[in-house]
Amino acid sequence: MDVSAVNALPYEDFVIFFGNVVEKCPLITAAVWAKRPFVSLAALETAISEFIDALPESGKEGILRCHPDLAGRDLQSGTLTRESREEQAGAGMDALNSAEASRMAQLNEEYKQRFGFPFVICARMNDKANILRQLSERCQNERATERARGIAEVKKICRLRLQALVLSDAPNKL
């Protein structure tokens, strides 16, 4: 799909197609549709980032709360979004041994108790060992630091999801 095709998408199709580039937040995609025409994929990504950046801190935390725990209940029950399932599997979150699973559950709970939102990391850019290490380290941060770090990770996830929706070999790609 090239940028002209993206710009030509009716509102409903645009929201369906790009609606989960920010996990369970199609409202963001709905809001940026009005920013068309986009000159590139980078312009669409920038519009999404600017929308997120303009949110109050409570809105940013709301975005973080839409993310599932890594290797958590949703993965075990099969209720993750397709994108999250693929991302977590790629990082090995679906293949933790019992000690890793126990440590992950403990750290996820500690993190959520401390910050009020789940730990967010771009799983596609990490493996399970690095995720466990970062989760442990980031539990020590201040709330504002973690909120900003989580939003930065959301933006990485968004970028990769946008790229995955576009054919990489297409001429005039987004």
C-alpha cells in the first residue's frame, strides 16, 4: 500500500487497518485520520506521536494500561491481540521455563503496584533475558521516568507495527 492508498482510505477502513498500531487504542488512529494527507509513513508516525505527546499524563498512563502484561494472563489464556501475541512469541515470552515465568509474574506485579500501569517494552527489539533484566531494573525508577520510558516504548512498537502493515517492497511506500 502506498501513501496515496492510505490517504484514500475512508475513515472506517483507516481505523480498522491502523487501529491497533497503538495497542487497543483505535481512538488515536481515529484522531489522526483528520491529519491526512500524509506525505509518508514517517508523517503518519509523527502524527500519532504528536497526538500521544499532547495528551495529559493521565492519558499517557491510559495508553500504558491498554498493554498486557508480558507472559501474563492474556498470553496464557490466548486473549492477546494478534500483534501482541506475535511480538511476545518472537521475544520468547511464550517459552519461559517455570523459574522465568515465576520471576516474570513477580516482577510484573511489583511493577504494576509501584507505577499503576503495566511494564511496556518493545518485545520485538528484545529477548526474554533482556526483558527480565530491564523489568527488574526499571522497577527502581521514579513514576514520571517510567511513564516517559513506557511511552517511548509504545512509540517503538507503533513504528514497527506501521512498517509491518506496509509492503516493504512497494514503490512509493508510505
